[in-house]
Amino acid sequence: MAYGDGVAIVGIDCAFPLARDTDAYWELLLRGGDAIGDVPTERWDPAAFPAADGAARAGLARGGFLDGADVFDNDFFSVPPREAAAMDPQQRLLLHSAWRAVEDSGVAPGSLAGSGTGVYVGVMGGEWGRLHLGDYDRVTPQLGAGSSAGMTANRISYQLGFTGPSMAVDTACSSSLVAVHLGVGALLSGECDTVLAGGVNLVMSPALGLVYHQLGLAAADGRCKPFSALADGIGRSEGVGLVVLRRLSDAVADGQRIYAVIRGTAVNQDGRSNGITAPNRWSQEQVVATACKRAGVEPREVTFVEAHGTGTALGDTIECAALGSLHGEGRAEPCAIGSVKGNLGHTEGAAGIAGLIKVALALHHRIVPASRFADRENPQLRLAQRGLRLLKSPLRLPPGPVVAGLSSFGMGGTNAHAVLGSAPRPAPRTTAKRARPGAGVFTLTADTPGALIRNLTEQADAVARRPRTAAAALCRQSNRVKTGLPYRFAVTARDTEELAGALREAAAGGLPEQVAHRPWSRPSVAFLFTGQGAQYAGMTAGLYRESAAYRQHLDAADAALLPYVDTSVRDLLLAGDERGVAGDLTQPALFAVAYALAATLTAFGIRPAAVLGHSVGEFAAAVTAGVLTLDEAAHLVAARGRLMHGLPEGGAMLSVQAGPDALRQLLAEEPQAHIAALNGPRDTVLSGTAEALARIAETLEEAQVRARDLQAPAAFHSPLVRPVLDRLRSAAGSTEPRTPEIPVFSTRYGRLLADTERMDADYWAAQAESPVLFADALADLETVCAPTHLVEIGPRPQLLPLAGRAGLATSVEFLHPAPGPEAGGSELAELVAQLYRTGLDPDWERLYDPEVTAGSGEKLRGYSFSTAHRYWTAPPAPRTEQVPAARPAATPPRPTSPLAEPAEPATTDPVSRDRDPVLAAVIDAVAEVGSYPLEQVVHSARFYEDLGFDSVMIMQLKDRIEARLPHLGEVSVQQLLPALRSVGTLAQFLGGHLTEGVRA
Amino acid sequence: MSATAYLAATGSALPGPPVDNATLGRALGVSEEWVDIFVGTRTRHFGWDLETGQVRHTLADLCAQAGGAAIDAAGLDPVDIEFVLLATATPDTLLPTTASEVADRLGLMYLPAFQIQSGCAGAVQALDLGRTLIAGGARAGLVIGGDVTHRHLDPHRDVARVPTEELVNYVLFGDGAGAAVLTAEPVAERVAVRGVLNRFTGLGRPPGQTVDWYGISDRHSERPMLVEDYKAIEESVPTMAREILWELLDQLEWTPDDLDFLLPPQLSGRMTERITEHLDVPGAKEVSCVAETGNTGNALVLLQLARLLPDLPTGGRALAIAVESSKWIKTGLGLEKV
């Protein structure tokens, strides 16, 4: 097999005794921790296995036991309690781990659904099945599926929606490294683009311990002591570990963080050797040599080897002999060796993955942890003569590429070896990073509001432990990884200190409902483009400095305007120069800002459902709607600005807080005054000669009607602009207006632009003279488009206050991307955050500076699953009757209540149940089939998404419903299926069926 | 010294918003004008609340922030860092050292992490030591300098009764940290450390500055925590600075005309102006920070470097001078971008 550049380890998740996650595992390894403890009482009673001298038998009293091996967040995966309880806990642990491993690879697990991702799980033996399937009276379909080894991998594929190969691998203790080997092969052959590989092991019964004991391989103290003079055999242990693998070139292209690179793997067999359970030196040597060859590595280049190292006299001797003959040759420094089994014990089916994760982390952190018990090295191994060195203290790896080896051997003679290299480093920077990343949006999602709060707390703690840095990179990673679950949280932050504070506040204060947003649909956004009057010197300069996207689009607008205005509007804006927004540059400057804001939002994935432009705002609106090109609009706006500015002096505009009816009489008396804009029921703008307007203002003041001189340079939107209309029309003559791609609500017509109406030269000429019918256009927009959000596109809010007084539906929210002179990247980010909370899925990458998105992604804490449900030793409703244990007095880990006969339905009936006996029957039947608590089976609960029903459960449900509703008569599954959307729809259907039956 | 060390990047940390003289004047009950005229420092930062005295940013917080920023700006990973040197006069605790706390925050492990007890000369002293570690084979290391004031300035002190020489402390100092990544090869900013001067010259001289601390035995002592002999400082520092300038120029065989930038000692806005004038290198552009940051002790030179590096062109030369008046320590750096 051609390894090419190799296979990158891009995601890791694991849990081992006394190490609940990857960080804790690494910490345990670095401090040389000991994870061995007493056997938990719920597993078995060691006293029931006395040795000849009366003491507990070696290896049966102690071992490595996983904390919370019975915990399962079944609701997260929509697995009914009954099924959860029937599932081998190894399957459950893998589901948690799979989710977190994918997250660690910088990918939202939901986004891989439907992909051909492969799953390869090493798992040894089938203790769960042996413990449960022997009792034939208790056999259920759930228990059948729950006890199959193949299901360990298949469940992951099912739950995460992976359609690639999915298989369990059992080669005894080498299972999980063989699983990795198969996964690597699937990547290299092109069968998969992403692979999840690893293993799991739980010590559910003393059976294998008894086997080790009889073989003389069980350590008296339950501890493996690899390569130590004290080594006396195996101590059994538990764990789960998965890695996400990608071809190195794909991982680099996708900017994933790379822990290490698998450069070569090999698997072989002892064949007909010295007994089926005995190790074989020559085969071991062969498998190591083959892996090195495939990796293109000479054994002498290997800096350290994570050995199988079970700590049995024979096993250690043979392994050292095999390693020494290869790695000891032709090198100045001895090859360092060690084994994690000294810390954890032998995790059997998960042993290979425990080693692989240790090696990957060692290459990543560039420190190889010491091997426990190395200080009492077994002299008979003659390590020094063999060119090997047992790691008595951690080894700091030198800078530059490092190669490591990893062995895992199975009792039946299937051997595996992997050669790993440190991750490739980007070339050293030739310039320093100087960009000051702006604000980002930190996103977090969960399956329930409570879960969101739990995860917020964990993220807050993790962020608070980091040194203070800009938050953008962390935010960007949260957008890539922590999106996709139903309940959404989003907060804008500039640095990690601010972020930690915001997360903590969200987690601690307020009700979950205030933090968690569950959108059911996407928001519908309308863009309102601001007209003249909103301009000010230096507008959006802060945003330009902080947003790369805005920079790009304002630069484009500036470049488009440059040929027509002969100066850089952008430069004047950035300099805060008054000239940039005065005279004939006013309109071009407003246009540039509006165009850039709209283009920025559109690039973020905020595509308007409608656009509306107030007066000069219609040009940027027309570009956004695809009617005009940027260049056409730039040309037009520059010409319009110049022409309007060139109008004779003496014109003015007056804003009046009154409706047009109240002004009619006044206007009739003043032929030189006109209505210029109808902005709302009590917002009217007049245009005309300064004298006429002054007289009107005086009258209004006497009538105590508020009026304000707009300081306009001319009487826009009135017949006073007629002298320049011909020139405006001819300037617009060269444009070729296209049909809008987005509905345009014209403020010239005060309504949706009809299909036959074109924004051509005549339109633009008439638009400049006729009144701005903003209120009518906005009302039509609301009627036709029913937007959820109005976003004003301009340098400060001008139209939103008008819209606020226009009596729109109260559910419409108002947003502004640049709400004033102080606004910068934070305000823009907050707008995106707000829309995300209400259901928008923005193109997050565009929100960030290219320096940020070029990085390989910060590490984020994995999802924190609920620990509320335990299925093993503490089922939800413990069964009182205990099966009297036959000799030996082991208490088999028995999933009690949910597998046994269902408990009587609780007496706490919701009100609706009293009113509707059919609904009550459905709820009871559903609760019984899934072993759900009654309160979880609500009217709106969906069978597939919320309750995790499958075909088996539907059959069971039909039986139970028929038993409860004897009058129902014959109902076929085919009839039932369409009604199986939610508990409520099923009850409704059955109710109708019953009525029909009565009628018949 | 055989191998050249390079400054790859810098980072800085200044807590909270800048505190201007008006705000400080109000808190202390002194006139803003007085601060402006006599000290010439416009703003400074405090990691503690000016009203309540509550500490919001420890020295380790600031040093980790600056260090992390420097590593990131250099385009390196924390695992590339092979030593941590931290200079301070105001560690959070005597043990563990703030250097080890910072290593922990930055995720650094299995490397030398130690501390230099120093003042205004600390940053150069740490760079001097870092240079020897690079010469000894290290590829990259982190040099940090920082100080905090919360133990030496009392927000509850009745300032009306504070003598002027002590009141000056309140307007002179600020909290902050600066960091630089030193590398064996030119990467990122690619600024070669061409020369370092580091001389104790206080033989037989009384200290110009004393920063004291109390323990169990003397916790009720009335002696001041922070004392400066301003007369001696005003008299000596300009001369010492000039000597440092010329000694470094001679050592590097540079002339004043070779200098594109000059980083003068940062005592206070006013003092720095006076010293710079006295140094008289009109061709070199001054890079100072004290008027905005206040006197941040061990952070100063590193904060100046953070301002210098973006402006230093390839081939450009800069000279930094720092004088520690505690026991009269002369330090300086000669830098050249390659």
C-alpha cells in the first residue's frame, strides 16, 4: 500500500480510568499516574473467588475501571430508555466518544451526515451478550441488537449518518490497532475520505480475569508493570478511544489541526507457532519491519516506541528481543521505549488505541511520558545491549521531525505495528502577524436548554483558563464545530477574557429559555437602504479598520466611483474628512457605504428577501437586487450627486411631524412648497423654496407641530430639480437595467416594482423629482414579504425609527450593522449573532480576517453529555426483585427495569389525558415501548426525531395500542405509518378511526 | 558570543482602559495640571480597580497574555519554546515564581522557566540571558518583563496627607507586561540582537530607587514601600544614558548616523523628553511609550520594542537604552533588521 504523505490524526477523544477526557489522559501520563483501583461493587464480588490460601485471587480484586461507564445521554441520540438499557455499554461509550472526536477534528458532527465516513472499532469478546442473552425469557429485539459486537461500529454510523464501511474488529488485544490499520487502508485506497477508528473495552465479568489467572498471566496487584523487574502479569482495564483520520493532504487542505501522521502500518500473524496464545519473536520482528518499510523509515530513525508491554515475563522478553534486533542497530542514541499499560493496565480491545493516542499526544506536545515502573527495569531484558532505553523520566523531543513506533499484539497471534511521525510544520513566517483580529461570534448548540447551560459552563471554564488573546480564532472554531444542534447560543466577543465573562454570565444568570434559542425556520430579512441626511465625516471608518469583508467591499465601491468622482471617497472617509460627505460627494459616499454594507452582509449569507431604498438609497438597493451593476450605479450616483449639487441655491427641505392631510391646506397656499417624502403617518418631508418653507415652518410652530429644517442643499424630490432632469436622464441612458433577482419595493411607486416596470433612465429621472413614498413601500413590503427582520443599510439608523412609528407587526425585529460613529466590527458581528439565534446559518468564514481563517483551528472543549441517565447499575426505576445469583456470586451487570416487564404507568396524568382517552392510551403505549417517563411523552413528541422509534418499536406499539383500545378493530401498519409523525397526530388518527368504526 | 539571537516577534499586555490624568487626579484629589506639567505622563493602565482596589489582572495574567501574543505573532507553537525568562520586581508570589505560572498558562512543559528580579533594566537583562541560551543551542525562547502596582499603591490612602514625593509614585507608574520571542534563526520580524550592554555601576552609591516589601516580622513597619531619590535620578540618568549610547555604538562600530531609531530610558514623559534631548541623536526617530503606559518597570523596553518592530525597515538599526536607578544599572541593546 502506498502511504504517500501518510494519514493525519486530526481528532482525538478518549476516556480511561481516572482520565475522563483527552486532556486528563495526557495529564495522567505526564505525572506518571496510576489508574488502578478496586473492582467496583456492582461488577462482581472478588471475595467470591478465593484462592487456595483464602485471599482474593490475583487480578480479580483490582483493575482499571472507568468512571461513569454506565452513563448515557440517550435523549441526545434519541435512543429510547428501553433500548439504551439493552445496549452494551461499550456501544454507548463509543457514541459519546465518536461525537466528541469528530468535534475535535474541527468539524460539526452533523455536517458529516450522509458522508461516506468509515467506522472501524476494535472490540474484544462479547461479555454483554453472554451476560444477557442466556436468559431466553428476557430476549428482546433491543437486547439482540444491543449485544452484537458489530453494532459497536454500526451504531456510530447510524447515529451520525455515515454511509461508509462500518465494522467491528476482533483480533483480541490488538483489535483497536488493527482497526486503525484497516481505517488507514480505507483512506489510502480512496474508499473513504474520513475515518473514525479506535476501540473500546469494559470489564463486565471476571471471566477473562479467571482465564489469565489460570494461564498464570494475572498480576497479583492488578497492575501491568511493563519491562520491570517487578512484572508479574496482566491487570485488566477499561477504556474507550477514537481518532479521526484523514489523508494528510486533505487535512492540510481543510486546515485541520494535525496531532501526528501515521506513516505506515502492518498486521501479521504468528501462524503455527509455539502455542496459539504464545507470542512469537520472529513475527513481531516482521510486523515492525514491514511497517517501517511502508513508512519509508529505517528502524534506527525511530526515536521512541510505545511497546505492547503487558508486563509478563515471556511477553516482555520476546518484545524487547524483537525491537532490539531492529531498532537497536546502527544508532548513536538508544531507542526509547515505554508502555502506557504501566499507568492504565491492559485495556485489551482498547489497548492499541490507548497507545496510539499516547504516541499522537507525545508527538503533538513533543514530550514522551515516562513509563511507569521503569525505575525497576528488568535486568534480564538486557535493554542497554539491545540499543533500547526504558523511559524512566519524560523525554523532551528535539525540534524537527520525529518518528515513533507503536506495537499491539493479540493473544491469538495477530500482531500490529504502526509508525508515526510528527505533524508537518508550516514554513517559518518571514513576517510577523500584525493583523488585529476584530470581534467574533462564539456559538454553542445543544439538544436541550439545560444541556446548553451545562456546556456553556464548561466552555466558560475552559476559556477562562487560557491566557488572554483575541477571541476571533476561538469564535471561528466554535462556528465550525459547535453549530447544528437545536438550541442555539451566540455571543459577540473581542477577547477571551470578555468571552469567558459572557459565557459565565449566560450560564449562571437568567433562565435557560433566555439563553437558548430554538428557531423553527429561517429568518426573512429585508434591507432598507438609507437616503441622504444620514452621512457624517468618517462614517464606517471603524468598521473598515475591523472588518476584512467590509474593507474588501468598500474598496470595490471606491474603485468603481473613482473614475466618476476623481477622488477616493474611501480615503476621505477614513481620514474623517468633512469633504468626503459634502457637496457633490455626499451621494457617492452614501452609496459606497450602502453598497459595501449590503455586499458584506450578503457575503455572510444574509440574503435579503426584499430591498427598499429611500431616495438615493435606491441605487445601492438596485445593485443588491441585480438591477444595476456596481459600475452603472457608481456612474449614475456620481452624476446625480454632481447635478443635484449644481442646482441653483434657494431650495430647502423641512421635516414635519404630521401627516399629509394636515398639511394639505398649507401646501395649497404655498405653490412653491411640495411634498418630498411620505415617511409615515406623522412623518412628512416638504421641499421647496426656502422662503415658502420658512413661512410654513412659522405657521406650524404656532400650531405647535414640530418641524425641522433638514439643512438640505437643495429642494430634492420637487419640481425644483427639473432643470437637471434631462442631464440625469441622459447619464442614465447608457445603463441596461435588468430584471430584479430580489423583489424591489420602489419608493417612487410606493409598492413592489411590477414585472413590467424597469429601473431605466426615465425611472431615475422621475425618481429624483417625485416624492419618496417610503411609508407605502414599507407597508407593501410587510404585506407581500412578511419579513422577520428589517436591516437598515446605512451609516446610522434613519429609516428604522420611521419604521418603528409606522405600526408594523410587533414581531418584526430591527437590526443595524453600523449604528453610528462608534460602530465597528462588534456591531456587525452582533447582527450576525442575532440572525443566527433566529435561524440563519451564515457563512461564518467570511466574518473573520483571513489571518484568522488561515489558522488550523483552536482546540475547543468537547460536548459535555448529560450524566443524568445511567443504564447498568442504576437504571431509572430500579427493579426491586434481585435475581438470586448462582455460584459464582458475581452480580452480572444487568439492565434491570427497562428490560423487564414495564412498570405500571405513573399516576400523574397530564390534564389532556383525562379529556382524551385515546391520547392517554397512545401515551401509555409509547412510554411502555420506549420505557420513557410519562412526562417525556408529550403531545408534540415526534416518533423518529424525539423518541427514536424504529420499525421494531412500531410493531410493539401497534400491539400495545390494540390491547389498550379493544374497540379500535383492525388497523394495519400501512394505515398507521402516515399518522406516526407525533404522539398527537397518532392519537388524532386513532380517534378518527374509532369514530368511523362507530359510525359504520 | 558566537551565535546571533533574533527577535522574532513581540507581544504586550496593558490591562483595562487607559487611565487619564483627569481620572487619576479625581481619584487622588490632585490637579490634573500638576500631573501634566511635572510628570508628563498622559495615561497609564491599572490591573486593579482604582476605587475598590480589587485586583483584576495579576502579573501572571499580563505576562501570559503578552507571552502568548508574542508566540502567536512569531508564527510559532508553544511547543517550539525552549525557555521562559521573566523579569519583574513585583511577582504575584515569591513561590511559585510568576515565570512558572506563566509557563503553565501557556501550556509549556519540560523547559527552563526562571525569573530575574529586576527593574527598568530587567527586560535587557533577560534578553542578555536569553541570548546566551540561544548561543547554547536553544532554537527559540520567550523573554517577558512585567510589573504590577497594586501592592505599592493604596487606593484607600488619604492622599491629602501623602507627601508629594510619595504622591508622585501614584502618577508615575502603571501595570503592564511585554514579551519577545528570541530565535536562533531570523524568522518573522527578523531583528538581530547585535549588541547587549549590561553593567552594574552602583558600587558605593546609595540607591536611587527602593521598592520594599513586608513580611511577617515587619508587617507593621511604617517605612515607605516605594522611595525614589528624584534629585539623584535627574542628575545621573541623562549622563548614564549618554555613556550607554556611546559604549554600545563603539562596541558595534556604529556611529549616531547609523541609527534609524532610538529607544531612550522611560522614566516619565518629562524625564524621557529631557534625556532624549541630552542624548542628541537627531537623525534617529524616538520610540517611547511611557507617556501612554506610565512607568511599567520591567515591561518598558519590551513595550518600546513592540512599537519599534512594525516600523523598522530591513537593514534598519535601532538602539535601546535603559537605566535602572535602584542600584544604578546601565543596560542597552543594539538591533538590526535583516
